Amino acid sequence: MIPKLPLAEWVEAGVDWLGSNLSFVFDLISAVIEGIVNGLSAVFHFPPSLVLIALIAALAYYLGRWPFAVLAAAGLLLIDNLGFWSNTMDTLALVMTSALISIVIGIPVGVWCAQHDKVRKIFTPLLDFMQTMPAFVYLIPAVTFFGLGVVPGVIASVIFAVPPTIRLTNLGIRQVAEDLVEAADAFGSTPGQKLFKLQFPLAMPSIMAGVNQTIMLALSMVVIASMIGAQGIGADVYRAVTQIKTGQGFEAGLAIVVLAILLDRITQYIMKKKRSV
């Protein structure tokens, strides 16, 4: 009989080594993430709710005209009326931080994969692993390295949400027509000129689709992140589940649905605007 591999012991030994030798790195990461979350949260909490609702409705009108503006205003007024405005803004700060970090990491990695087949072959199974591993598993190392609170929630969200941006950036750049790339090379374009003036503009619909999926996946992690101390609307859902308060859970879940619809529609309309320009 083949003896059982001590995989769990290897993983724990690796985690212990990282915690002992790279604690200063985790402290730096924690400080940066907390700064971003707190900064965005302060921005979202600064204006009165009605002022921010009016600004978002104006953005919705600019992107999608009256139907979207009315939907945005009605949904946000409902959140305010139910008493979830403050927690929704905390959730929005958490989601935007996770999405921002995912985009900053995902687009360069996607470009790297598109330019080098060997890199793509290395990252493909890693991305498969990240997307198929249960999201709860990510909470364990995140809590081990960063403790409880907002930071491990953001880290877990980034791991869960970054693959679509990497995949679709890689796909979009690879789908740029070969004859256009050859023409750019023939005219003496540098790699940077070819990337930013040809490949990026043509791949932008695919890249924005990846960004849209990343934002939605980051939002889907808010309830899970609340289990390790991340504040926001997810904490209300988790509290309602543990206390079996169906009505409160429905209200908090409805606030998440409204926020998800708004973020999804805003990114979709931005894509349409870019295509029409």
C-alpha cells in the first residue's frame, strides 16, 4: 500500500516559514490595502447619501440615458430607505479595492501571457486551480498571514477574482489580426507602440469583459469575507443567517443585488461607449 503523502504537513510548514520570514512583507501589504479601503470608504461616506445618489444617477444617465438613471436612483434610494447605506458604501470600498488590485495585477500578467506561450502554459493550470478551489479555502492562509478584518477579505477576493482579467486580456490580445500586427512590425513600430496603439485598443472589449467579471466575482465574495471580520453588507447577511432572520437577510441580500446590477450595467455601458468612440 502506497503511504499517504504528507501534503498537509508540507503546506503548513510552508505557511509557517512564510509567516516567520516574510512578516514584514505581509505587514506592508496589509498597510497598503487598509489605506486604500479606508480612503475609498471615506470618499464614499463623505457626501450625503442623496448627493451621491444624484451623482450616480447623473453618471447612469450619461452612460445609458433615462431608463438606467431611473433604475440606479430607485435602487440606491431603496438601499438608503432600508438603512443599509453605510454598510453598502463599506462593501463598495471593499469591492473596488479588490477589483483595482485584480486589474493592476491581471492586465500586465495577461499581456505577458499573450506575448509568451511558455508563460501562458504555466499560468493556465494555475488559473484553473484558482477558479476551481472553493472560495472558503482562501480564507485560511489569508487569516494566517493577515489576521481578521478587511485585509484578508480583500486578499481572498483578489485570488478569487483576478483570473478572468488575466484570461480575457490574454485572449483579446491574441485575437488581434495577424496581418495588422505584421503591418505594425513592417512600419517599424516598437513593442510598446504596437501594444498600446494597436493591440490594446482592439482588445479593449475583451479586457473590459474581464474587468466586468472580476468586479462581479469580487462582489460575490463579500458575504464570505464577512466571516473573517470584513465589514459591510455581507456582515448583515451573515448575521441574518446565523440568527435565522429571514426578512433582514432578504433586505441585505436585495441591497447586494442592487449594487451588483449597478456595477454590472456601468461597466457594460462603459464598454459600449468605448466601442462607439
